[in-house]
Amino acid sequence: MSRIFITGSSDGLGILAAESLISQGHNVVLHARNKKRANDAQRRLPAAESVVIGDLSSMSQTGSVAEQVNQLGRFDAVIHNAGICYDQAGRIETEDKLPHIFAINVLAPYILTALIEKPDRLIYLSSGMHREANADLSDFQWKRRVWDSVAAYSESKLYNLLLACAIARFWPKVYANAVDPGWVPTKMGGPNAPDDLDKGYQTQAWLAVSQDKAACVSGKYFHHMHQHSSDPFAYNENQQDQLLDICSQLSGIKLIV
């Protein structure tokens, strides 16, 4: 039996992964952005061990989420599921004056990784769209370039993969991997998404607990239970270090390596 914490698990792929893991006999702690969503998640999944609350667009609230998780004790795995898609309204800034997409999709998992007691496994949700990114860490805030929500999202998913590879390199005793869940019909994916919803959460749940040889690896990119090739940019150690430095400077939290 394992203990797993899943971010962004009040609905969508997060709660589906939680349901799957609980049905297998594992203990799962959920995460919700606010109290209402937490209550809804608990009603839907009363077998969950607990629900922690915090808006991951806020660095201070993300830090609070980490504190709540650590108060519950050590976890065997953390699934960094939370994320947002396209900010159609334009470049939206958070209370910390950061692009909304970068704050939630990239900086929040960095902060949680740095602050939560080190688990045995870490899973970061990426996307096949990471291959379309023309990543520019010198302008990760999109202050110089003309805002493009699809490009910003694709970049954030490449940075998730970059983060997973960096953790795999610096924490060799931890299995750290990235997952492309596919384009599935969730609220974020939309009702017309063509991929299988069940396959959208199975890989991250499997990586969190499985003793299969194929799951006990690190620094890999998965889609539907299989390793796939990814953008070589993710394996560039200089770029990994640059992303870690950016997140450390923004948050004031240094990853212990």
C-alpha cells in the first residue's frame, strides 16, 4: 500500500487517478484550489485520506499546500497533475506578477517539489504539445514577445519535462518522470477531445505505485503506459539548470540537490 498526493485532484484527470489508486487499496490525499472544490471532492471521493487546499497560482498558497502535505507525513509518490490550458483572454498575471500559465504549470510544481518531503516517486504532467514549443527561457514571462497562449502552454509543458529530467539527475534515488495524458475529454480538454479518457489517467497512477520494471525508471517521458521520445531540449543540462535557477530566484526557495 502506498500513500500518494495528487495536485489538482478535485476533478478531471486528478480525481480519476485518485479513484483508480484508492480502488487498488492505496491511500490518496487530494488537493483543491478552494474550500468549495475541496468539499465537492470529498463528497465525490469520501475514501480519500484528506484534502489540502490552496491556489497554486499564488506562491504563498503553494507554500501553504506543501506545509499541509508535510503535516500529514511522508508520501511515497506525488503526482503533479494540476495545470491550466490556454489563457484566451490574453496574458494574465498572478498576484506575484507572473504569467498565469507559468505560475501554475511550472513554478508551482517546482515549489512543491522543493518543499514537500522527498517521496520515492514524482510524476509531472506534460503534453505532446511540448514538441511544438520554441522555448525561450530568457523571456519565460512573455514580456518581450507578443503573447501567444498556445505557445505559452506548449512551453510550460516542455518546462515540466525539463523539471522532471532535472530532478531525475539530481535525485538519483527518486523515480521522476513526465507523462503526456493525451488530449482527453475533461473540462480542460473539451468535450470533443479524441483520446480515451481512461488512458488519460492510467499512466500517472501506474508510475506512482507499480513495481513493474517498466515503471521503475527515471527521467523518462511516457504516453499511454509506454516510453516515448521527447524534445531533446529537455535533456539539455544547461537548460535544466537555468530553469531551476529561474524558479529558485522567483520563489526564494532553493531545491536541495
